[in-house]
Amino acid sequence: MPPARAWRNYPQLYRLEAARCTKCGTVHFPPRLVCSHCRNRSFETFRLGRTGQLVSYTVIRTPSAEFTGQAPFAVGIVEMDDRVRLTAQVVDVGFDELRVGLPVRLEFRRISAEGESGVIHYGYKAAPVRG
Amino acid sequence: MAAGIIGYGAHIPRRRIKVEEIAKVWGADAPSYKKGLELREKSVPGLDEDTITLSVEAARNALARAQIDPAEIGAVYVGSESHPYAVKPSGTTVAEALGATPDCHCADLEFACKAGSEGMFVAYGLVKAGLIKYGLGIGADTSQGAPGDALEYSAAAGAAAFLMGDDDDKLIASIDETYSFMTDTPDFWRREHQFYPSHGGRFTGEPAYFRTVTGAVRGILGKSGMKPADFKYAIFHQPNGKFPKRVGKMLGFTMEQIDTGRLVPTLGNTYSGSSPLGLTAVLDVAEPGDRVLMCSYGSGAGSDAFVFTVRPRVRETRDLAPRTRWLLDEHVRYIEYGEYAKLRRKIRMAE
Ligand SMILES: [Zn+2]
């Protein structure tokens, strides 16, 4: 990923910044220009909480070039407590422990690195809630 | 006006490897390593964990306890000897992830294992001087020992973060005194482009660690007019289980004072995170009025010592983020040497 493209997404990747519709309150992540619920065009920045639960998952064994060396790894769709869904790698969990409804927390992790000399990309991954 | 810690947080990766598992691969005698180092296992970071990610998680826990607006953090200092980039600061990513940018001073610090306490010292100093409202000092490392080297049994990963401020109603522990001690002592080093550090073997003990830590502690006791018995807890840099016990004894501290913050037997040496993580474990259980001594150590060589007095707010804040002993003891995953070698990038891959 070109550094500039990743950089534009830092508010979402680093701080989970969503857009909350000022008219109907619907939270959009990533932010949108028009509210899909009421067509309103004005939003306020809303920082998502970091907890949610797994609603779907799969194990990737043959990843795209950016993620070779990480395989096998799990990817899942997480329903956040703030009622938005996002896709994230699911880490620090045995594949046999994956299940729909697993409580997870988004942690700050390395997503990928451009070889040994390129930029390192950071963002969120889901890890099971400890305890 | 008093200044000191208004928020603290720890983070420790979940994976652990036991001394036996490493010794098995190198044909070494595990019981003698365990006895010699007083260490049973150590934390291991995942491929996606580094000094930056551990720092962010620890700092988020510190923010959860401080309950301040991250935009009011005026300085971010990450101390480490394993910054992910040779050129490009760790602190900018940490500050961006917390929401402390752009109105913020930032620098990465390096001084072997002392870099974490340096960040604490500088952040505290700037608050005390009135230049910033809040300052963040972090000690974090994901250090490596060469395969088969004694350091491989202890080099571990972890981070501790401290938010400094001077709002009287926010203080968790005031800093009452500081003292630093340092000389040029070549006990441990790593040259540019070298993957693993080098050390002076037995030379790392007497003239380096023990001389420097006792120098710093005697200095701060003299400066503050206090004696070992005045403290409820004492935390010393812990490269292994033995050194902090021995240095404590040399200085007149009891095991009771030392053990709460001595995490190394099941954590390993977290380098810049070492004594700072010990301090987080102490704050998790300390009571208002307790006096706490912390003394870091970094090869090269130097120590930063602090005297803290715990404030009543410690009780309200300790359960706003995970406690350090809980991170250390619960939900750990033991791995074998093969996975460890992969995670620590000790396996040579095709280009
Ligand atoms: Zn709407």
C-alpha cells in the first residue's frame, strides 16, 4: 500500500474515528459523505469503543502478497458495541477457539510491512477479550 | 505544587516461552539457568507486536486511568532499545494513535534499559516547569538475545506508560524526589546494523549494575533524607531475578519491599519496560500514603531514581484498566521454540 493512501486512513486505522449523523444518529465506519439511513450530509466525529463480538470468520491459508509470511491467520467480521461492523484479523486465539459471538477487543497492531526497508503499516486487529 | 503520576498503564504480550523449551534446543541445563537467573519463563511478542504497538496499548491504559482529553498531552516520549525504525520516531505513531497530535512535543529516547525512566523524568520535569499540562513517558521493548546466548533466556517484551501532571485532584502518586547517576561503563552495547547486542559477561554485574544502582539509590536517599525503612515498596531494574534481590539487600531493603514489583521470574527482562512495569504492579496494590522507591538501570551506564508518595486517587483508578499481575498471569499461551523462532524472525526466509 502506498504510504500516502495508508496515511489518509490513519483516523480510522489508529483511532477508530467514525462519523455520526447529526440528524438521525446513525454511526458510519468508515465515514461516508451521505447518511445511508436519512440522506443527511452532516456528521460529527465519533470515536468507537474498542469492544465487540465476532459475527463471522474464516482462516486464510493462501493470502495475498502483502500478507505472505503471516499465514495461516484468521479474519473476521466484528459487530462493535457501537453497532457498526468492521473486518479485522483475529489474533492471539487458537483457530479451534473461534466462534460466532466470541467477545473481542480491538488492539493496535502491525498490519503489514513493505519488505525489510519499506514503511510499516499499523492499525487494529481483534483479540479475544481477556477474562 | 506537587507533580507526578496522574495515569499509569501496562501491556504485556500473551505468549510465553519456558526456560526448559529454550535450553532443550541448545543442550543447556535448564535447572541451572532457572536457578542462576531466578527466571522460569518470559513473554514473547507476536509478529504484529513491536515497541510501537505495546506503547500504544500501555498508553491507552494510562489514559483510561487518568481520564483526561488526549489532546491535552503536551509531550510524548518513548524510551526503547528496539524502536521499529532506525530513522522515524516511534512517538509520532503513538501520539497519533492516542489523539495527542499535532499540539505536542515528541522524541524517542535511547539508553539501553534506562530509556523508559528517562521519558518519565523528562515528562515530569516539563510539567514541573509549567511548560506543558500533561506529559507521557513510556518504556517499551521487544528485545532479542542471540540464539543460545544467556540473554536469550531473559530478553522479553512489555511496556509501561505514565502520564505526568500537576492537578492535585488527579494525582495517583506524587514525585517527591529524583536523582540520576551515570558514568561511561562499556558493559552492554549494540553497534549500528547489528541484530543482536553484545555484553561484557561478568563485567555487567559489579562495576556496572551494582555500582550504578547503589550509587543512584544512596544518592536519592541522601538528597531526600530518607532511609530504606521509610518505603513500603522498592523497585529495581530487573535483568534477572537475582540482581534486584541482591542490590536491595546491599542497600538494606527487605524482600517484602522488593517482591511486589519484581515481575522478572515469569515476565523476563523487558529492558526499558522493566522497572516501569514493576512500578505499575506496585501502584495496582499500594495504599494512600505509601512511599515507593524506583530505580532503573541502563547499560553504558546509568540509573534514574524516583521517590513517590501514593495518593488516595490510586484506589479509584486501579480498576479502570487491567492490573499488571493479571496481564502477567492470566490468559497466557505457551509456545514451543519453533514458533518462537518464527515470531522472533530467527528463521532465514527466501528473498
Ligand atoms: Zn442519518
